[in-house]
Amino acid sequence: MKAHSRIAPLHLFFSLALLGSWTNAHAEQVYCQSPWLKPNGKIEGNINGGKGHFTIRIKQVTKAAGNDCHADLHIQANAPIAGQQINGSGNFRLMVNSGGSTLSGSFDSAGLLGTVMRSVVTSRVNGYFLKPANVMTEQSGSLPAQTYRADAQASMSLPSALPISQVNVENAFLQSAQRKIGKEQQIHTQMGSMSCKPVTYTGTISSGQIQSTLISSGKSPRSKPITVTEWYCPEKGLTMKMDIKSGNSVYTVAVTHVN
């Protein structure tokens, strides 16, 4: 089994980080006042037209002094990996301050061939998770580059808790170039027709430095270029659809329900 198949949660979290929420263009608010960041809120979506699904539940939000806050999230997801549908869930803590945000927690899933997999993930953003900036201006035609970095420790065991392998990933990242905001236009989303703006940019995604008990030495990071188009829809305050192109492949992440 390839080591990268056991760290798939990193790719999921990069996708969710990109599938970001902006505040309503007609009533701009700082990050911690975002309308979706509320107790009992829920965002659901699918990957590649239904081959995978995810649900983000916002359990609790605590607002501190100034623009600082933190939130407890529960993330459920399933996606095809190595020919098998992998299902998992986990609890995460989102921490937000004036310098950006972090997301940390663990993700448990049923692994391949009846194994149990646990991934402990910590990500860092030189900006704001689920939003491109603390405060957005309507006049802006572009957004600065942004980088998401993540570390993970993934362990695999039999149902009896007998450990099989351990994988550590350091400094996986997704780095974008400057992002261009296009003109607003009408598009079809999975929640109906909406007026949305395309946000396009190029970037690089890296698997990070991989250390595994199954390989004798560390695996060098693998990087590849990507092109991303996000469709931000002010009516919902979300990027409702995102297309990620890597080589000849296109991966689509779409929001199907917001509460």
C-alpha cells in the first residue's frame, strides 16, 4: 500500500480550505463575525459529482477580545481511495487571531483491508481558513497569494488495536499565486441559480516530507502545479463550486447545502 494513500485527509483539508467562505459583499464583516461561523451551523458538499461527500458541523463558537475567536468543528467525509470507499470523521479546533488561523484535530477512518486508520492533522494558514482575508473590500480586483501548510501523523492498526505502521508527514503545503477576481455572472449551483464571481489562480501542491515504518528512508516531497477556479456567490457567502485542474485531471468540489 502506498504511503500517500494513508494521508488522504491532508488532501481533503486542502480542498476544504480552498472551498472558502467569504462574508456577504453587501455587509462586509471581520472573520469572527462571518454569518456561517455560528453554533449548530452546517455545510455539506460533494467531490467529483458525488464520488465523495463531506459535512462540516460547527458545534460551538467562542469569541474573545478584538477579532479573536475559536470554534469546535466536526468533519465527516468519504471518498474513493485505491479503489475502496473510505469513510471517516473527526473533531477539530479552529483558532483565529489577527495573524491568521490554525486547524488541528484527529480524523479516524476505516482503512483498506479491514484496518483502522487515525490521522492527527495540524494546519496553518498565512491568512484565514475558509475566508481569503479578515476583511474584504468590494473594490478589490485581486487577492494576495496564500499558503496552507499542514503536518500529520497517521497510524494504521488492526481492529484488535495491533499497530501495523506509522507515517509522519511534515510541511505538506498548497501555495497559490496572486488570485484574480472576475466579473459577477449567473451560474447554476447545486442549490439553484446564483450570481457568482470567479476567482482564478495557479498554485503548487506538495505532499511534504514523508517518514514511514514501511520504508527505510524518508520519501522526498512530491510537488505538482495546479490551476484553481472558485465560484464565490455573495447570496450564500460561500464559494459554491471549485474546480482544481492538475495535469489532464479536473477535480470538482461543490457545496450542496448550507444551514
